[in-house]
Amino acid sequence: MSGADRKRCVRDTFGGKAGVMAGPTDEEVLAFVVRWLPYGGPAPSDIFVQFGMSVDQFKRLLAAVIDSADDAGTVADHRVAMMDYLRRPSQVHDVRWGQ
């Protein structure tokens, strides 16, 4: 993915012009998803609290990060698990207190 495509993904995810609203760094996205992979990936509420976006937006951003990464480091070590997470359907759980 080219730099322009990455900026477009961030712009589309955050609903503004690229460069106006700073999105998370690649390292922040990777560290977050790697931390949650042993548990099947992050919960929608954790994604929203950490990044202020939906699961689908987060998955698009993660896919862009994976595509732009080289074949070394965190992505290489966890590529299979991250790709499995991206392929899973997004599920939103309706949790109500006291029920």
C-alpha cells in the first residue's frame, strides 16, 4: 500500500482530511492487536475506547498497516493470527448491566 493509500485509509477512517486529524501510529495499532490476539482479538468496546472507531474501521486500518509493513518484526511474527482476525466476521455484543 502506498503512502497516499495509507493517508486515504486514515482520512476515511477518521472522517477528515489527511493530516488534519492524526490517527494512531502503525506501532500503536500493532501493539494493541497483538496484546489481544491470545483472546481472539480485541472486543468492540476496547477498540472504541482505544481508537474511537468501529470494529470494521479498525480492521480496515489494521489491514492497511499489515499491507504497508515489511516482512520483519511484529507483522511477520503475528501475520497468520492477524489475518485470521481480519477474516472473522465482526460481532457487536449488546451488554446491558443487571441483566
